[in-house]
Amino acid sequence: MEQDYKSFSSAAKSRFKKMAIELGYDQITGITYTKPREGWYETLNLQSSSYGNPFFYINYGVILPDSFPASREELRDSGWHLGQRLSYKDEGAFPSGTKTEIQTSANYALEAYRKKAVPWFSSLTLDIIKRKI
């Protein structure tokens, strides 16, 4: 099946909107999402594959800003301090060859994120994060 979109970020933005809303994330860009915590941020980032491969990754982690709260631009450009990667059906990358595949990936990601990432984030505090980094 041939790709039916020009920009992964644009195609993903609307398809991951439901996930962002349900998890309480602010959508900073089409591929960057954050949620403020006490002195830190949760972040969720979609990373399209290089070389035009029809898949992408979902990374999540912790941002410790120099100042709190950080601006949208600072959040967009920041890297995370602790992080992990969500897997698609234990295979790794999520399919993104078409808009339909991105939507299927977004639906799967919401449930997988609730099972894996939400408990991980819930186990963290600013003190725990500082000890780990």
C-alpha cells in the first residue's frame, strides 16, 4: 500500500489527539507531548523512522527543565533525562505506511501506554528522578 500523506507529523497530529487528551498531555507539536508534574514533565515523543521506512517509534521520558514551568518552545526542543520506548505488539516499531496504519497504531498505543508508561510515571517523584540521573 502506498503512503497517503506528505508529512508524518501532520498525519500523526490528529490521530494522536485522542491519546493526548485522554492521558492529559499538552500537544506541543504533531509529535511532541508533555504533562507537567511537580518540578518536572512527562514527555511522549513520536519518532519517525529515518530513510522513509513505513514505521515510527514512541519514546517517553522525563524532562527536567532549567526553569519551571518551561515554555512550549523549551519543551519542544528539550531532550529527556530518563526514558523508555513503547513497543507495538512486542515487535518494536509502530506501522505508519498510511493514515489508517497511523490510526491503528494510535489506538494500540493508548492502551499499551496505559499499561506500561502510566505506572512507570506514577512511580516517579522529583527526588527519585534526581537519584536516578
